[in-house]
Amino acid sequence: MLQCQIDVLQQAVELLEPMTNEEFCDVIRPHLSGSIGQHLRHVIDHYLALEQGFASGVVDYNQRNREANIEVSVGAARDTIAAIQKWLATLTEADLAKPVEVHSEVSISQTMSVDCSSTLAREIVFASSHAIHHFSLIGIIRSLQGASVPEFFGYAPATITYLSGRDE
């Protein structure tokens, strides 16, 4: 399972290869409200919350690094993703089964957070799915910039299986 998660992040690394910092920071208004860098920083924040939560036992998705260097620098984003991939590669089956408490805001009309029990594996699956969702938006941004994206970038694994005609 972990290699699959590393592969999802590798899609972002490959996408960043030809990208300039200007493209990375471009906000295409009025169509979109965020840049590729902001979307990737948001994705990275979730993985960093998992890494910190693995150490502490509490995954706090409310902690964000808004306006961090990783949202304005292709190199910083690429380096941080590489570090996350390295961390994922060190995890064992026992690590994945580790219980964690998840802390996250849930209301759009008031400040309200909940705490839920989960496992590191379940939260890694969530982070990957969340990343793919944002990759889809990033793909739209790249398209509006006149660039292409890797095949199946922003596609859910089940959709790729379906489109490829593979059995599950």
C-alpha cells in the first residue's frame, strides 16, 4: 500500500519538473481562487499532519502552513514532497495499524472541531484521496496555462482501473 501512496506523490513531482515559480504561483481569476502552489501546500500540510500525528498520536488537520515557502517555490515543494515520500517508505505494517486521534474542523458556519479515532493507514489513504482531488484542480490550472499534465493525473485509482479495463 505504501508504494501506491508514494506513487501518487510522485505524480506531483513529475508535474513540477518543467514548471516555473511564476506558473506555480499563478492564480487564474475569476475561474479559480488558488494557485498550484497553494493547492500543493494544502496537500503537503495534510501529509505533514500525519507525520507529526504518527509521532504524537494526534493528527491535527487544523494546523496549516499557509503562506509557507512551499506554496511559492517549486523547489521547496518538490523537496518537501521528497521528504514525505522518504517518511512513507520507512513505515511498517505495525506503524500503519497504529491508532491515532484525528482533530479536524467540521462546520462551515461556526468554529467547531471534532475528535475521531482512526489508524495511520486510514489517514494515509485519506491523504492520498485528498491529494488526488486537488491534483484534479491543479490539472485544470495547468490546462488553462496551456500546459499538459501526466496521464491519469488527478484520477482516482478506481477510475483508472475502470478506464483501463482492468479487473479489481
